[in-house]
Amino acid sequence: MGAVTRRLRIAALAAIVVWFFVPALQRAIPLWLPFLAFAALELNFLVAGLRERGAPRAPRGRSPQETDLADLGGEEWLEPVIVQVDGRDVWVPAEIEPEEGEPDEPWEASAPGRRLLPLFEGVAVLAALGVILFVLVPDRGWRGLDRADQDGTQALLSSEAGRIAGHAARVHCDAEGEAVGIVQHADGLAEVGGTNAFLTPELCYRLHRLAFEDDEGAFSQTARAIAVLAHEAWHLRGETDEGVVNCYAFQSGVELGQRLGLSERTAARMMRQQLADNATTARSAPEYLVPRECRDGGHLDLAPGSDRFP
């Protein structure tokens, strides 16, 4: 059981480490979920260890027990000693007596640390998880911002969306997951030709960090957040075709990224990555695949006089 337990712990730790370095997993799985799964695993190990510790054990001393004799063939396996029988030396089996100074209690009782070690390991891992989740993980995301910061971020994103839409817009960071999120399988949602757009709190927080704290963050995460905001803004403008909207969003995202704090070079690189990844990400939703004319000099090029695309 010890080897199996350690393998499961290693696998669970590896899964958490992978989560931190794979943006797709971070978008699909909230931070608390892998930690909750790991904590449940550790609690299971801990409870199992406590039950095993409390279970009665057959006493085991230094001399062979009845189970040993039954399994190994009987008294001929006992320690032989010489006795005198009718003046002759005869070898007969005899149990080993404890030597002077040795404890009479079973071996397990003389080494409680070995039995308690798995329990200590479980408690230590749970404590470490708690420290990581509640102390080392910074800010706790969007919910960790105070109301003024949240309002300021939504106001800024609304202003930027309005620039692209061509009219007033309101961007809502949907912390309750009523419009977007894991359940809705969407990072963003907008009223086509309307006023309201919704983003997941994770995207809002990433854009907040970029605009207000000069934190570019992970390249692909920031690129994704900018592209989604621009995408929803084009829906607010009245565009309905998802592939066309993506094409326009990748182009508008360059200036949008600059206004939020990126250099022109970095913003352009991010949007090129989004365009390059589009064929892969659109496999599960072909309607989001950009058309062939989404290219430099194509019919969907918003700046045909420029040699940069997007």
C-alpha cells in the first residue's frame, strides 16, 4: 500500500504542476478543483491509515508463532538445542527465550515511528496544500480585488470594447458564471449589435493585471484575454459570423493590447499566435475558423495598405 500511495501522490502533484503551466487547463479547470481532488486523496489515505492503525494485530514475538509453524512445516523449524537422553546428546527444537535486556513486546510496538510515518506524511501534505492554496497562490484572482478595482477594470474594458463597437458598451465580468464560464463552455458572450458583453472573471483579472499592474503575465493567457475582448466587441458592432469576427479581433487586438500596456511588437506577436493557433482551436468548433481571406491583402484585411498582418 505504501508504494501505491506514493505513486498516487506523485501523480497528483504532477497534475497540479502541469495545471500551472498549461493555459488550456487553467481556462477549463478552476484552481480549487485540482487542490480539492488532491486533498480528498490525502484524506482518504489518512483515514485508511488511522483505521489500519486501530485494527487488532496478531501478536508477533521473536519465537515462531502458530501461523508460522502451520505455514513452514512445524516444530522442526524451531531453534534446536542439545539435551541429554540416556547419556546421549540429542538435538530437540526449543523456542528462543528473550535475551537479557531485550523487550518482550512485539516488534511493531517497539517501532511506533514506522507505523506513524504514513500518517505524518499525509498530515504534512495536507498542510502544504493549505499553505499553497491560501497563502502562496497570489490574490485569489478576480474575487481578490476590492470593489473599486473591479469597477475600474470593467469601466476600462467597456471603454475599449466601445472603441471597436463604435458605440457605448458595457463589459461585465461574470463572477457568478451566469452567462459565461465552464458550465456555458464560453469565455465570452455579447449581444450582437447590442450593448452588453460578458467575460469570465479569469480573463478580466488577466486584463486588470496587464492594464493596472503592468503585468504581462503568461504570453498565451494574455493573448487569449485580449482576443476574446476584441471578439466580443466586434459582435457588439453587429458582426455575426464567428470566423470573420475572429479575423477582425486578431487585427484589432494589436492596438487594443497596446492601449492596455503592451508594446506594439509584443501585441502583434500575441495576435499572430492567436491567428496561428486558430486552425487547432477551431477543430472542436469549425464555425470559429477564420476564412481564407483572413490574410495580408485579403478581403478581410482591415489595413490593406499595411504590410503587417495582423
